Amino acid sequence: MDRRTFLQSAAATAALARLACGQNPSLEEAAFTDLARFPARQLTEWYLARIRAVDPALRSVIELNPDALSIAAELDREPRRGPLHGMPVLIKDNIDTADKMRTTAGSLALVDAPVPADAGVVARLRAAGAVILGKTNLSEWANFRSSRSVSGWSGRGGQTRNPYALDRNPCGSSSGSGVAVSANLCAAAVGTETDGSIVCPSSINGIVGIKPTVGLVSGRGIIPIAHSQDTAGPMARTVRDAAILLGAMAEGPHAEADYTRFLDVNGLHGSRLGVARKFFELGPDVQRLMERCLSDMHLMGATLVDPADLPSFGRYDVNENVVLQYEFKNDLNTYLEARGSDLTLEKLIAFNEQHRREEMPYFEQDIFVEAQQRGALDDVLYLKSLSGNHRLARTEGIDAVLKKYKVDAIVAPTAGPAWLIDWITGDHDIGGCSTPAAVAGYPHITVPAGFVHGLPVGMSFFGAAWSEPVLLRLAYGFERTTRARRPPGMLPTVKF
């Protein structure tokens, strides 16, 4: 090592040491462009140290990659591959990695089941130079085991906690990814969503989350719920970092190599936004916050069409459950067979009964049981429900609003503030706007909007299929206007 390299390395090490000791708190919120100043190995060392120091109270990380440091050191010897080069990224524990880590969806049943290959999204992240730092905890089986579940809990990982108030829920199912990003335990993270599992934990943990159009990101090697709605997506502290991560993850004819080129600080100017008022009924405190946000968007040059409610609001909830149960049974069994496992949904139900103390101390598996009773994907009930869902969520839902009001996107509060963790009666969330875009398979972005009693609330932007560039422009303009993100304080409870 020459003198110049030594001095650069020493300076970077000193900066990271100050960061780890809290002497430079601004770096804890550092974006990719700032983190790129540090060697990948030293950056990885700092995040690993921070996880070990901070995460025992949060339980957001279910497993660390034992090869993370060696991977980072190898990346330091290579030319930079792009903005993700050397960035330590956490991924949800339902995404396959063909390495020394496990992929379990939080279930003890899969602990000893190896995977044959990296998931498609993991292969793309590695190719972009990201350091896979570890796996994040989640609501077990991506929150598709019980109708009375406790979000953020898994048999393998225990209970993930909200970093703003430790007695509050982090939402799910990408709870660990949301908490880890918010608490600065990684540069960014990857979550997955079927309905709300990216946008809700992003909103409740005060970060940016993108649920892409279904099909923009490969679903290969991800433990499934339902192929018609499942997608992986980025979770980050800023819209720019989320856009960078999306560029590395996306593939196919609709993918953009660089989504940051759509970011515009004046992205709201000249836009037309439909206000989905029926999603605003989340209490007076959320209502006041949202009104301030709408006022800010108007001042930044957006035309608000208010109200612009979906004509099919609330009409596909039952059919959605039917579709998800059919697809879960078939997709999960197919996935497990491809993984080389002899497990099936039927055997998983039996495993949970046999390991009731570890797997079902707080809630049951009624969704598993109901899904097991469903038939094949050529059943008339399934086909009718899927067709009806798409008609209601697309043609008579999002597409209808965009066409009728000539708006670029629809806006609404993503979800209410975090509720108390309750292992006795389950989740107590007060609603959100994730379902239309989820059922339609359309894109949805949430951005920090502000706080209610110290708890984050996000603003959602959702729109037509493949409209990620438009949504990113709007979300970035909103973020630059409100600058609502604040790091969590790890308080034991909410202070009034």
C-alpha cells in the first residue's frame, strides 16, 4: 500500500470510527453518494458493528452474512461498477441466497433447507457491486399464515420493534427491512410486497418504499404468496437511493437502467394529482398532517383534483383473499419443489402443529388451512375472482380515475401511525391505501410526510402500470419540499 492510499484509508477509518461513536451523526443518514467515499470493507465493518450494538433492541436482522467482509474487500480491489458498488444492503429473509445464509421466510421449517441458486434480484444486486450484508426479519411467511397475526414476528426471528417507539409495531411483512433502513443499519434494503408489505413498513418506519409494477423485478427465487401480486422492491432513506436500487433490480422491456434521471426537484410543478379522499379516514391527527402536505404540493405547483376517489373502492377485498389463497398453495408448492425440498403446504401445516410452542405461541395458521383447501389454478372460482379483481382495480379503479380526471397519479396517506405490539389480540392497524395498486399489480411509492405524536406517517403516490418514472418525479419533488425524514430515537414508548 502506497503512502497516499494509506492516508486515504486511515482518514476513512477515522471517519467511520467517529460515526460509530456517534460523533458525526449526520453520516448516520448518509446517502449512497456520501457513503461511496468510504472503502467497501470499512463501510461494511461499521454497519456490522452498528447492527451488533443497536439491533438487539430491534431484532430487525435475522442473520448476518459471514462472508460480507471478504466480499467487500474484493470489491475494493475492483473498478467501481456503479452507484451501488460497495453499498451494504440487507435483504428480506424470503429471498434466496445461494451462500452460507439461510432463506426461511422466518419459519423454523426451512432452517435446514438449502437453496440451489441466488434469486434473480440477488444476482442483479451482486452484479451491481452491492454487499449482501445479511437477511432481515419479517412477519413469518410474509404475513400470510394467520388472520390474527402480529406483524414483525416470526418463529425464527422473534418480534421486530419500531425504532421510534419500541413498544410499537413496525408493520409487515417487510418489517425488518423497514426498521433496519430507518435505524441506519444498512445503506438500503430489499423488501417484498403482496399487499402493503413494502409501503406499510416504509411509512410506519419513516423511509421511502417502492412497490414496482408486478413483473418489473424478477420473482425467481423468492418464497411466494401470489404471482399476480408479488414483487420485490427497494426500501431506502431517500427517493434517490430507492431509485438507484430500483435501477439495479429492474429488468425486462419496461426497465430503466437509471431511474435517477427522472428525479426533479420541481417534479410537482405542473402535475395533476387525484386525491383519494376515502383513504384519508385515519383519524384527525393524520388528517391535519395530510392537509398540510396537500397544501405544500399545491404551493409547489401541483393541481389537486379533490376528491378523486376510486369508483371500485372496497369492492374486491373478498375476491383478493380467494386469489391469494389459490395462488399461495400452488405457487408455494412449486417453489418448494424447485428448491429440492420435500415440504408442501400440507406438511408445513403439520410442522407448525408439531412445533406449536415455537411456531404458534401467539397466533394460529387459519390462512394456511384455508389455502390448503383450495383447488388448482384452473378452478372457475379462481379465474372469475382474478378477472374480477383486475377489472375492479384496473379498468374500474386506478385507470378510471387517471382517465376521468386526467391526473398523473393518485395520492393518499399510506397508513396510520404505528400501533402497539399486541401478542394477545393481534394487529390493530387503522387502514391504508395499499390494496388498489397491489391488486392491480401497479406501482406505488411512499415518502415520509411527517409525524403524529412522534410516529412517522407516509404519503403515497400510485398510478398506471409501468409509471415508475412519473411516480419517482412526483415523489422526489414532494420529498424535497417537505424534508420530513427524521432518524428514530429508540424511545421505549411514545412521549405525549
